Amino acid sequence: MEMKKRIHLELRNRTPSDVKELVLDNCRSHDGELEGLTDEFEELEFLSTINVGLTTVAHLPKLTKLKKLELSDNRISGGLEVLAAKCPNLTHLNLSGNKIKDLSTIEPLKELESLKSLDLFNCEVTNLNEYRDNVFKLLPHLTYLDGYDLCDKEAPDSDAEVYAEGLDGDDDDDDDVDEEDEEVAPVDDDDDEGEEDEDEGNEEEEDDLSGEEKLDSEEDDDDLNDKEVDDGEDEDGEEEQGQKRKRELDEEEEEEDD
């Protein structure tokens, strides 16, 4: 896709002044030059033109708010002096995979006083003796070269920082949840006490039921004993009556004999 058409698609019915980020990677430049990009993109802060066949940045419009410029995997071999005039507030510049062979090619970058990070991976200049030391001497305001500072400390990854901030936010949320759990904990204790009371109540009810059953059983036993006693008394009464009747009969027989 041609660069001009790609820019038109990236606008998505917006005006150029509304755009802060513009990604034109892998589209086709015209004769190795930027086309379709104008100074109407006055609010642009991030521009990426990776692998678009650029040989020069001479036609770069004035973008005073541009901070990050991706120019990797192109065929740029010089002409970087225009960057100081066109993008005076540039902080990050990626020239990896271009045809930069010597330090003199990047010397104009010392005019970019805000430049903090420069990438030159896969450029022939990185094969020079004491390449890193010489670049830091040439560009004293530079903090990171190819992702590392002068003491070989790795540059922070912006994506990783955002991710870390997200984790911190999650930790804070977890802390809040823990605090809420601690606040709710007494309610759980009350619930436990309520459950214990309920268990004790159930045990007391069971004891009461057992007691009642025992009493009922004892009463049944008493009733049974009383019944047995009554039955015994009835039997004794019948026996006594039988003996009395027998004596009466004996007496009647004696009288008849007389």
C-alpha cells in the first residue's frame, strides 16, 4: 500500500491535527521519501515508518511535538541534520537496520538536546572499536544506546512499566479486599457463635427429648408394675374367696351329717 493512501486510512475521518500517533509500517514510500505527511500533523508525538524503503528523511515535515521516531529497517545512510530542525523535541530515535557506517553520520544528532535514547542495532557503525564509548562521548546528553546506558544498565521498557503499575494496582486491590475481609471477620465470629449456640440448643433439645423418653419409659414401667400388682391382688382376692366358699361348703356338709 502506498504511504499516502495509508495515511488517509489511518486518519479514520479525523483531521491531521487530531492525530497523536501514526503508524505507517511496511507501506511503500515514493522514491525513498516520505509523502503525504505534512506539518498539519502538529500534535503528532509518535511516528513509526518501519520498513517503508526510506533512503532519506529530508522531506519530513516540521513536527515540533514529536517525541518518538521509528525509522528502523530502511536504507537511510545520512542526512540526519534535518531532524534537529524538524523535530527539536525528539527524545527517542530508532535507526536500527539502516546503512549507517560511521560516527560522522550520527554526529548531527548532538543538536537534539532532548534525545535520551538512540538505537543503532544492525548498523555497520556498531562494529567499530569502542563504538559505545565513542557514541556516548559524541552525544553527551544521550542516556541509552541500544537499550543500555553507559554502565550497561538496561533501559526501562515502557510496556513493562505499565504492566508493573497494573500489578501494583492489583496488589492495592488485594490489600483492600484483605482489609474488607478483616472487617467482615467479626461477623463470621458471630455467625460461629450463633452456630455454636444453635448446636448447644440442639444438644439441649436432644437431652430434653432423651429425658422425656426416659421419663415416659419409667412411667410405662411403673404402670406395668402397678398392673402386675393389681393383677396379683385380684388373684389373691379370688383365691381367698375360693377358700372362703370351700369353708362354707364344708360347714354345710357337717350340718347335714348331724
